[in-house]
Amino acid sequence: MKKRLKIIGSLLAIGVFSFNFLPISIPYGLPERIYVTKGEIATITSGLPIQAEVQCSSDQITLNGQSAAQTASLDLSEPIAISANGSGQAEITFKLGGIFTLRRMTVVADAERTLIPGGQCIGVAMYTKGALIVGLGDIACKDGRTVNPGQQGGLQPGDVILQVNGTAINNADHLSQLITDAKDTLTLQILRDGETKTVSVTPVQDATDDVYRLGLWVRDSIAGIGTITYTDPRNQAFASLGHPISDVDTNANLLLKNGEIVPARVQGISRGEVGAPGELAGSFITSGNALGKITANSDVGLFGKLYQPMSSFVYPQGLPIGWQDEVQVGPASILSTTDQGGVKEYSCQIIRVTRQKKAEGKGMIIEITDPELLEKTNGIVQGMSGSPILQNGKIVGAVTHVFVNEPHKGYGVFIEWMLEQSDQVQ
């Protein structure tokens, strides 16, 4: 009997422990973080067939109409209605048997906030920290050898060279000058997959021009066009793109040194086709002043602060935020600029919603249904990234990527993940 009870106890412990690793896609688990607007109700459905004990010290949060601080337990198989009586942040702990923690859930409550949805075409000019290696090439030496010092030293495409012999790299030209001046073994500080490493590389003299080289192709800047998602009247922050700016050759996210967004115009459209994403052909308006400073290049977009208020908004008074628990499969719209006529609103459908516990760029799938936009672009094209997604009178997300083989479909990121970044803009 004791052996049987021990086995049962072990299985129970394993089962409870596994709850912490359940996929967050509701209804399979409890979210780690949920946003609620003061005075409104957010509903979650965990789907777990258990009764859980509840611990919460805040009297500002209510669960199913009762103060969370006075709620002893909940049936997790039933929907849970969460509301807030004030602004702030609180933690609710769900436990099983008073011992095992199923989930610590953070509830972020705020008074109704409004963002001003964008849709304007912008130019992006960004400079990277250090020099990004985008390729390696052999060097023909005077003695007849063909070598690649960078490869021999262990360098790889995607590495960012931050320092040479302790000197910080300003740009690609600066790197070349430091290599030429040294003419000897160099100690490089590089960034690879988020980790800083030190490598030693010996340059060789190129037979074609006598210049010392490492056999590297590097890049230190990038320029292109995208779409503003929103501006925040609270702190004059802007958000755009919905995805990071990455290098076209290495697919590595670019490490921001500095950059700006500038006015741009759409001059033409390459329609998307199956297997060949289209794009907006645009150009910077050089006669105008820069619109804002870029402060972050993150997994969920490009963020910064405006130098001056922007114009040409479809909703100049702003729209409230729609948190991810409010997003539903059904009709929606996007704001985008596809010609010199400015920002227009186009109809679409949200066809899938994936609840998330952390910031990711594929929280929803949208399908373009607007006849005018389909005629112009055949759906989503490059340059439309960042187009705000609206549903039920709220801004709920931004377009991020197009499906290569279904150009009328694409991914969207939830607005709350972008808001977390823009709230940090100073």
C-alpha cells in the first residue's frame, strides 16, 4: 500500500509540475500576464478541470465579481471574469492543494488609454553598433596563397565586430583603417547570438592594392521604408514595423547605434504573387525634416520619439487599446498608405488568434478582403509592415509578415507587446 501511495504521489507531483509548462494558447493554460482596462471586464478560459486556490493581496482586482483578495478558490474549468477598480499592477497566484503553484499571473490595469493609429509611409535610416559581418571572401596574397583570415580566426556571417584591440568601431571605414594601421594579429571583440566573445585574427596583405584585410564583407547601416503603427500622446513615442529590422544577407537583427525616421512617399507598387512577395516602391522626402529619433529595434518593431507631432491621421483623436483577450476571429481593418493619396482604411478578416504569454510577432493571422487593396497589391506587400490593425473601434495590433505563397494573408502582432516597448521611450 505504501509503495502504491508513493507512486500515486509521484505521478500527482509530475502532473502538477507539468502545468507550469502548458502551452499558453488558451484554453490550455493560464496566461502569465493579462491587461485590463479600468471599468471593463476581461475574460480568460484556462480549461483546466480543477479547483484552484487563489492568493492575491490587491483589493483593486475582482474575479467573477468578487474581490480577488477575498476569493479563496476558483473552478478553472469555467471562464474567469477579471476586472479592475483602479490602475496599477497586481499578482494573482493559483495553487493546487495549497502547495503546488500552477501559475503566477500578473494583472496590469490602466485607465482607458488611447493611441493615435498611423498608417503613414515612413523612411527608416539606421546605423548599427560596430560592423556586421555579412560574408567572408578569400584574399590573393603576394606569395601566391589564397587565404581567408577571418574564417581561419573563427569569424562567421552574423557576427558584429564591436572592438579592435580595445578600440570601439564607429563604422565599416573605421574598421578598415584599424586593420590597415595594425598590420599584425588583432584582438577582436565580437557579438554573436547575444554573447560577447574575443577572437584573434591576423590580417594579410592583398596583392591587388597592398591593403591589409581580414577577408570580410561588413555592413554598418541600412535604409528602407515602412509604416507607422501608432503615436502615443502620453510621451510622443512612435511605434512602427511590428518586426525587427534585420540584415537581408544574414537575417540577424541589427544592433542599433542611432537612426531616424523621415517623411517618405509611395511611388509605385510591385504586386505580390505566389512565391514572390510584392513591395511598395518608395523614396525619402529629402526636403522635409526628420520625424523622430529611433531608440529601439526590437523583436516586435521599431520604436522611438517624435521630434514633432505627425499629421494625416484617419483617427486624429485616437482609438482605445484592444488587449489580446478582446481580439476575436472576425471582421477587422488595417490602415495603410499604398499611393500618394495618403492613409486609407481597408477591410480584412482576422482568421486566427493565438494567445501569448510573451512578446512574439505572430499573435494573429489576417486575410485582406478589401477589393481596392487586392486590386492594388494583391494583399500584403513589403513596406506595409506596421500597418495598424483595428477591430471593434480599437487598435489591436499591427501587420508584420506576409505569407509568401498566399499574399492576401499575413501575420499580426498584438498591440500590447508594442506598447510595452513604446512605454519605455524617454
